[in-house]
Amino acid sequence: AALARFQGEQLDLSGLTSLGAAAAAALTPYQGKLDLSGLTSLTPEVAAALAKCRNWNGRLPEVETLTPEVATALAARGAKSLALSGLTSLTPATAAALAPHEGFLDLSGLTSLSSATAAALAPRQGRFGLAGLVSLSPEIATALAKCQGWDGSLPNLETLTPEAAVVLVTSQATELNLSGLSSLAPEVAAALVK
């Protein structure tokens, strides 16, 4: 409670790797920018308290796994961004729990995605990024194409099949970032511009 009374512009607590529910709740009144980017895990209670922090920056790059219960609590953050770039995997249940979150959702730590997880993200109204994906099957491309909020950024994608390209161009993304491709087959090029 004492730190929450700090009147400065920013409270940097990025050295913390864990935070108890009572401490997280005590930080919710803080009016300045709050950085807790060193946290490595969250309980549902801590996540719920953080979601209520008006000026928490939403960055959790050290969190590698997320339960559906924690994801549900974080989704209550509303229209503010949520950076979960440290996640290395995402289950369909956790993706579904994150779907109601309205702000930008950074999932750039994921290098692969199942079609079930991609389908669970489809109802998202808010934008989300999957910039870490290194491969993309036609099935995943189909699921992403149905995602209203997907940002179209795949800068780490190393190869693209003509089948996946045909589906990607039907996505609702306003741009496609395929800057990681080192070669482009004529069939893929043709599919991208049809």
C-alpha cells in the first residue's frame, strides 16, 4: 500500500519474478505507469488484481505458460494491450479464455500453433499478433484467415506453400508481413496476388 501512494510518473518493479495476491491488490490504486515485466508466473488472483491496475503496462515477457484461469483474469483488462511474448505454447482452452480481451494481444513468442488454438482465437474482436510463427500449414492459415483480429504479421515464417498462400489472401488482415521468406516460388507469388 505504501508504494501505491508514490506520486511519481513510473514505478518500475521489473526485477520481481513473483508477486503475491495481496501485494498485487495493494498496487492497484497506483496512478503512474507500472512495470512488472519480470514476473515469471501468475496466479488467477494476481492476474485479476493486475487487470484492475489502470496504468500497468500489460507486459509479461517472462511468463512462459498460462492457465485458462489466469488467462480469463487477464482478459478482463479490457481494451488495454497485453504482451505475452514469452509464451512458448498456448492450449485451445487458454486461447479461448484470452479471446474476450479487447486490446492488442502479443503472442509473438509462439513458434507454432495448432489449428484448434487458432480456431479458439477466431472470435477475438481485438487485434493480436503471432509474429513468432516459423511455419504455417494450410489448416492453420485457414483458421487464421477466419480470425477477425489477426494482424497478418508473419515475419519469421521461413516457407509458404501455395495452398497456405491461397488461404492467407482471404484473411481479414489489412496487410501480410512475410518478410522472413528467403525465396518465393512462382506458384506462391501467383497465389498471393490473385
